[in-house]
Amino acid sequence: MTGPDPSTTSVPGSANTLTDVAGLRVGHHTMTGAGELTGTTVVVAPEGGMVAGVDVRGGGPGTRETDLLAPTASVERITAVVLTGGSAYGLAAADGVMTALADRGLGLTVGPLAGQIVPLVPTAVLFDLGRGGRFRSTPDPVAGVAAVAAAFDDPVGPLDGCIGAGTGAVVAGLKGGVGSASVVLPDGTTIAAMVVVNAIGSPVDLRTGELLSGRLLLPGDADGLRRPSETELAALRPAAAPRHPRHGAPLGGELAVADAVSVQNTTIGVIATDASLTKAQCTKLAGVGHDGLARSLEPVHAMFDGDTLFGVSTASRPAPDPFEYHDILCAVSTVVARAVARAVLAARSVTTPGGSWSAYPDLVPGIRGAS
């Protein structure tokens, strides 16, 4: 796809996060107590809802209410999107999100009386079971309520790192997390992405140790990035190598444990814009966002990932003409790729009874730039 080069024609939004799309709220609930390493993230629409689409590319997705987003479905706007850990168990967090939003009067009106509303909350999960040490320590409705509270009560809190749905995320053998990025096009349209990076594939070029999507970063994304030294590269390669889905060991590596279980991962996220888009256009937005994952992770969209991206529009700006929409789509892949890189750079090493995962910046000291 050709179009304007975002690195020369565009700049990040003021916060360089999903909240640069005016009206969106993001809330994280992080679970790091005894046996826990997981969490839930919610993206709440402005009053009146947001138009949305979805594109699922991985072979092992866990989702809820995504059928609502088909262009042929009658519902035009949704209330929120939930991204959560806990695999299929984590879908329960959406119950709490619905309750909390309904208590705030947000949702689809379905009756003539006050309170007769149904919040519409499409949800996607990632696999992080057991990473804190206790297999069934997963997000539940209480986590969903807490994530909504954070979205309204702490709107300027941290949005990237090992928080919310990214708390237990792992990418290859490195610690993963949540990453965000935004861009403002020359005509004033804002596009932003928030990605929870939890993939079998690697975000690193194993020849050099550099991030695969590092070349796409804009000034202010992660200033001061450098190529790892040979000593750092030797330590980085085993952790950054893609994992084999059967046993979780690095591809080409030796099994560390007999009868090891297969790994399960999944990268999930939200791409947002303030341009007025249809559901079909939002679906295309999500689809092109997967190109950003393909530029950032190798391999990607595996049968053992459940890679799922949502595309949403707050519709606060006019509808783009075909050429303006083309420019939006040209920017989407890069915004997603930048968000992946920023997630890897925002991660922190962690050790729990369930395992130990080093973060990229801790294996390459001093490489972490501004975030």
C-alpha cells in the first residue's frame, strides 16, 4: 500500500496514546498479588458510543460479542472494548464492565424506563494462565468493575507497560506488555493504537538485536535507541527467539523440561480514529492494523495465537472521502507497529512462582528511550 510517509508528514499526538482520540477513556486493572500475574484493560467510548469493527487472524482466539461488529449486524455503536488476560476465563471480566457502565447510564437503550440499557462490550482475551504461579488466578467481574473505575477516576494514569491486560504478557521469551502510539495526519485526523503484545513470535531481529519495528518509530517514541553490543546480543538471542508451540522452547533449542505443555499466546489491541467511519470501514481499519503486527513480530498469526484487533471510530470529525480514507489506512500499519515497539520497550522483567521473564531493556541496558 502506498501513501504519505507518516515519518515525514505526521507527528504523534500530545500523549502518544489511544486517548489522543478525543473522548476515549482507557482504564487498567492490574493483578499482581499472590499467585497472580494478569489484568484487564477497558476502552470506553464517548457518550453515544463508537462505531467498531474487528479482524481476527490468529488460530486460537477467545472473544465475546464480536458478531455485533459485522457490517450486516443491526447495532451501529458499542459502549466499550475489553482486552483481558485469563484466557477464556477472563471473558468474565466483561460482566463487570457491563455492570459498571450500566451503573453510569452508558449503553444501548432497550426500554422506555430509566436504566433499561444494555452496554455493548466486545471482548478479546490473551493466554497468561499460570504465569503468576496459580493457574486459576484470572480476571473476573470485580476486575472489570475496577478497570472501568480507573478509566473514569484515573484518566491520566500510566497507559503503557506491564499493566492491565499486559500484566502477564510474554513475547517470545521476553516480557511483553501494553504499548500505545498515535499520529496526527496533516488534515488533523488522529489515529491511535493500543496493543497488548503477547506473542509466540519475536519482536527482535535476531541478527542485530534491534526491534523489528524500531525503524518505524517517530521522534519522541523512544529516543536514543541503539543497536545492542555483541555481548548484549548474546544474552538477548535466547530470550528473544520465537517459541515452538509444542513445548515453548526457542525454535531450534533444546527442551528444558520433559513433557512440557504447549504455549498459548495472542496479541490483541484497539485502533481508533476520530474520523467518521462506517462499520465496514472500521473492519478494514482493524484488518490493515494486522499488517503492523506482521511488521513487528515474526512469526505472526500462528494457529496457537488468537491475534485480534478492533477498529473503532468516535465519529467526531467528518467522514473521509476515498482518498482521505486511503491516507488513514496508510498510517494504521505504522501506528500499530510503533505501539508494539513501545510495549516491548515499556516492559519490566518479572519473576514469579510461575516463571521468570526478562524485559528487552533490561537485557540491553540503557536502550530504553522516552515513552
